Amino acid sequence: MTTILPPPPGDPPAPAQRPETAISEPKRGPGRPPGSKSLAKATSAPQGGVIERIFTREAERVAEATILAATVGGDPRSQALVLSRIYPLRDARVLLPDCPPLRTIDDVLNFHRWLIQQVGAGRLSPAEASALGNLTARFCEAVANLELEKRLNLIEDKLAESGRRL
């Protein structure tokens, strides 16, 4: 027969042991029926959700009511959301009437000078000018690639005339 001795006086007491319990699965409800759509999918369906159709049909009255509510008072955030849906802000300008043409790489410097003037005058935002500057960089890359291709074709033609191969 074995005897269990108590722990020495300086040792900490042993932790109490817990009885082992089975981990149970959380209970779940029946969920959404198969084939049903969430509200977001139902309202933005390609066939035109119910809310989308109502909003399109009643856009003018919603705009008038929102403007009326804005003058009297109300929730400005929800009014901004409704109005941005009816009349969304444009990301960029479409027309640049006095924009200098880009035909060659030599035109790029003049175009960039024009962009800086437009930003300074407040007619273009710095982000819009940056986007247009990126387009000119792509233009320069395309022109450089075309010039390289022309030079390569000339070299290949001269080698073909002399009878050598690459």
C-alpha cells in the first residue's frame, strides 16, 4: 500500500483539477433558406432589385424632398447619401478645352507646363493633374517603344540586305 505524503511546507499548493468535459458544438438556427438572397444582393440584382427600381422611378421626388428637408433640418449625412446617389460627384473632368495636343515627346514638356498652370489657377486638382501626368508617362513609353521598334526593323533590314543573320 502506498501512502501519499503532503507537499513540503515551502512548495505552492497543487492546482485543483477540473473534471474533463466534452466540448459541445454551438447551436445554430436553421439559417437562410437555400437560394434566397441577402438584402444587398436583392437590391443590386442585375435584373434590377426592388429598391433600385423604386429609387430610379422616384428619384426626382426623393431629391425634392431631400432638398426640402435640408432647408428645414434633418440628418445631413443621410441627405448627402441620397443626393450622391441621385447626382454622383464626378471623379474627374471630361473636357479640357485649352489642353495642348500631345503628338510627339517634345509636346510633353509644354503639356506639363500647362498642367502646373491649371493646378495653380484651381481649374484642376493636384490628383487630376497627377493622373494626367501619368497618362503622359504612358504616352512617352509608347512613343519610345515605337521608335525602338523602327530602329530594330532598320537593323534587321540592313542585315538581311548584307546576307547576315542575327
